[in-house]
Amino acid sequence: MSKTEEFQELRPLLFSIAYRILGSVSEAEDAVQETWLRFEASATQPRSTKAFLSAVVTRVSIDVLRSARVRREEYVGPWFPEPLLADPYEDPARSAELADSVSMAALLLLERLSPLERAVFVLREVFDFGFPEVASAVGRSEAACRQLAVRARRHMADGRPRFDADRKEREELASRFFDALREGDVVGLQDLLAADVSMVGDGGGKAPQLARAVFGASNVARLLASVFPLLARIDVTFEPHEVNGQPGAIFRDRDGKVIHTLVLDVLDGQIQAIRAVINPDKLGHVGPVADAWAVHRDVQQARRPTK
């Protein structure tokens, strides 16, 4: 195989590693491109192309994450990962585990780790790399990587997200949720929400968002049931779509442009959390992005009683 063919074969794995380390589609794509440039410029043929490319994309991602940490500390409002509509790396034997590791809940939990802990956890726990490969990728000894893995697992253990294993049940619950949302059915929505459900939006100061998180089934159901009829009045639509391995949807304006994505965390037959990514900087890979402020103004206009 040529270098190009080898790289293209491994590209899905490289992107999936980078995305889990970075939580950003655009930054992960840049990391993969930088990995290709380094591979193309290399005069030697590695013993294992997979190990070599995985190590390069990991190191690039660690460097990017270290610089991104400063930006995230200064971020306006809650920070969420960029929504991922489809993970290009597939392993049928581990599909459920891979989907859980890319969920919003898991990626937010990974934010608690240092860049090195995060990289070691992703390579070892998610992609099942051996410690020799992990050590080579992060530039530490095997013993140090084992310690990093232990610390990372400890940090992740208490808040480790759990999801209903039955994908069909999750999808059916999500379908009922979106039907109730279309109908503005407060009772129907409330029946699907956990008592302590939370709803949070990430606008990054660049789009209208909730002033603060909304908690409680009654509060969330009333808010959703009051807002969606107004959105429908100005021709906003949504299409159910898996987002970060979980049930979700893409909301669009009357011209079909993306307003935001929504993702549901489902456990024990109830929705535990609702997260919306509204920041336009995080939606470009989903499709042409709407002017969220214009949509907001239209919603406010729709609130006014007609004469």
C-alpha cells in the first residue's frame, strides 16, 4: 500500500482519538491533517504505521489541548464539546462502549483530567492500546503511564456516565419526547423527564442562550412546551439525529440552516439531561449556520399578541 492508502485506512481511528482528546471536530480534523503532513515528510518507514500515526496524532492533540485549556477557562457560559453526528471509527464488538466514550457526558468528565491523563485514558481505556504503545505515544515510561491510567480511572469512576444499554428503548423514548415537544404537551414531556433533569445551553456569548441552567421536570417541561410552539410559528423545524452517540436532534430555521443541536442523556427510562450547542463556531461542520440572534428576535415577535 502507498503512504496515502495507509493513511486513509487509518484516518477514522486517528480522528476518533483526536476528537476524544480535544472535544472539537475542527481541532481534531486539524490534528489529523498535521499528522498526515508529518507522515508524508518522514523519510523512514515505521515498523507499525498504526502505532506511528496514533502516536503522532496523540502528541499533536495534547499540544492543542494544552493551549485550548486557557481559552476554555475564559469561555462565556457553559462549555460543551462540538457535536459529533457520526463517529467514523467503527468496531462492532465494542460499538456501545465507543458510543458511550464519545457522549457529551463522558467528554465533559474527561475535561477534569490533565492532557496527559486524558490521552492515556483514551488510548488505553477506549481504544485498548497496550501500555508500550501508550508510552510511546505520550513520551512517558510504561510505569508512568500505568500511574496516569490509575489516576484517570479514579477521576472518571465517580462521575462515569451510564446509559440505557438497550438502544431501541432509548430511541423510542426520544421519539416520544420529540412528539410531545411538537405538540407542546407539558404532561407528556414531564412524564419522560427525571425529577432532577437539567437543561443547559452552550452559546459561548455568541448566540442567545438560557441565562442559567434549568432544573426539575416541571420547570423543564413547561419551558420546552412554551418555547417550541413559538419556534414552529416562525417555521423552525427539527430532525431527530444521533448526536455524540446519544439520541438528539438538529434544529433548523425556515431556510434549513442550523440553529443548534440538542442531545438527550437517557437512563432508567428517563431523560436525565438535555444539552444544546448553540455557539455558531461549533456548528459549521453540521451545515450552513443560521443567524441565531435573528431567530431569537423572530421568537420575541411571535410572543406578542396579534391585534
